[in-house]
Amino acid sequence: MGDRGISRLRDVAGLSVNRDRLASATHEEILKGETTDIYFVKTRDVLAAGGMLETPVVAEIFTRKPGIFAGLSEMLRLLEGQNLEIYALEEGDAFDSREVLVRVHGSYGSFGMLETVYLGMLASSTAWATAARECVDAAEGKPVLCFGARHVHPAVAPVMEKVAVTVGGCKAASCILGAKLAGMEPSGTVPHAAILIAGDTVKLAKLYDGTLSSEEPRLVLVDTFKDETEEALRVAKALEGRLSGVRLDTPGERGGVTPELVKELRWRLDKAGFPEVSIVASGGLNPDRIRVLSQAGVDSFGVGSYISNPSPMDMTMDIKEVDGVPIAKRGRLPGIMDNPRLKRVL
């Protein structure tokens, strides 16, 4: 571990940090071990003093809730070059409570100090992927767009949106870097701020239409100033067949996006000769609301906080063998827990 920067307590004592900076860790700081917990560094010093740092062990990682596995690629990047054997589920695999997700064979000194780091990678990515998949499943084939970047620290927003797309199944992401990392272009329309500044939804829609390339979908918010159905018809008529969709983001103060509103909007658009104009819903969506609004006629969904701030998916790593001997702390079963779904990944 010495080549990574932090390997002893003296390395921590000698670490100088400029506090006049963004607090988020750089990639280099993560790889050097500067974001791990101090007690793992103390453990290295203690085991090294006893000549036990390179003891061969087997460790297993699990979580107490079922979900969708993600974050493995970052863990492998962190541990590459450490002479380890690692077995794991594939990213995107569904798993059960307490199922072994990752098994690591190697000397404790080669991976133990970074436990905080890779458990954090797995916990965050698995939680995001699980929440995204729940929304995608609820939509039953209709597109789900992830735009949760505003709800998390910008240092992790690209990780979240990439995972939501590549593992969780979302069709698009709004965060520029997140979408690019997922191999696609970012997706999204203009916010209420643009319409408020323009002073009229139709005025902004015409500016939108005249400014952006012809390949860009004409998707316009219709809940800023007037009744949503009235605004949608005004915009559809003004764009003369070029409107691809309208987005409903009605705030809770006005009742939010309801099935009744969606049904009325769909009816009025169809009757006015605009059946091709799709309806996009956003604003505090979760799987239950997605199902209800989908049945009412929503064609796609923009999901933010449900994906970006999901139910925690705590990861635990247990030592299960030491020098070939089965072992475990009280309350856990000693020895390797069989899981035939694990595949060697390193």
C-alpha cells in the first residue's frame, strides 16, 4: 500500500491539506487512501509491529437489504495491482438480503486499509442503482430520465447519474459529466427560470424553437403562468407541429401533478389535433406515483431525489478466514458463505 501515499500513521501526520479549497476529494486523494478511516491505518501499524500485516485472509461483503448491485468497477480500479483474487456478482445483478456480493482473497495488508473507501463506493452506487431500477420497473417500458444532480454534492453527481443509466436502466441523464460517462449526450429542457425571465411561456417556446438545432426535441414546461392544459395548447399551436412534448412539474402548493390533470391534458391535446405531443411528468416522483401517472397517460418521467437520495444500502465486510482457518466474530458464521453466482473479476 505504500505506493498509494498513506500506509502508516506517520504518513497521516505528515499530510498537509490546504483548507482553502473545495472539500471534495480528488481522484488522486481517493487512490492514495486519504479518504479512509484512521482506524484502518492504525490497524496496519499494529499488525505490522506483530509481523501479521501480510497474513492471508478471505473477506466477504454483504448488505442487509435486497437490491441491484453496482459500484464494482470503481472498487476494482481502487484495488488493481494489489495481487488479489476477487469474486463478485455482476453489476446490475439483483441480490437478496445478506447474500455475499464480493469475496476477496489476499493478504490483509493489500486491501484492508481501504475498506472505508470501497464499501462507500459499493453502498452509494448500489443504493442509486436500486432506486433507479425501482422507478424503471414502475414505468414498465416508458422512459425514465435521471436528474438528481441538484440533490447531491457535485463531486458525486456524475457517479450517481452514470450508475442510474448504466446499471439502473434510466434512458437519459441531465448531468453533463454523468451522461458523458454513461456514453450518451445529456438530456433536458429549460427550467422555469427561463420562462419567468421571458415573461410568457409561448414567447420562451418560440425562442427555444428558433435557437436550438432541429435535432433537439421541443419539450416545454407548461405550468409556470397559466392552467397547464391552456398553456400546452397555446404552445402547441404556436410551434405549428414542432412541439415534441410538454412537461408537467406542478408544485405541491398547486396540488402537484395528478392523474386527473394528466387525463384532461391528454384529452385536450388529442381533441385539438396534437396526439403526437407527449406528456412528461416530474416533481417528487417515486415508483408509486410513476405507476399511477403512467396509467393516466404520462409518456415519460423525470426523477430526481428518489434516485439521488435513496434508502441507505449499508455494506459490511467480514473476515471469514485467517491463514486458511474459518473464523468470524460473534453473531456471524465462520468460514466462506457459498454463493455460486460469484464470478472471478480480478
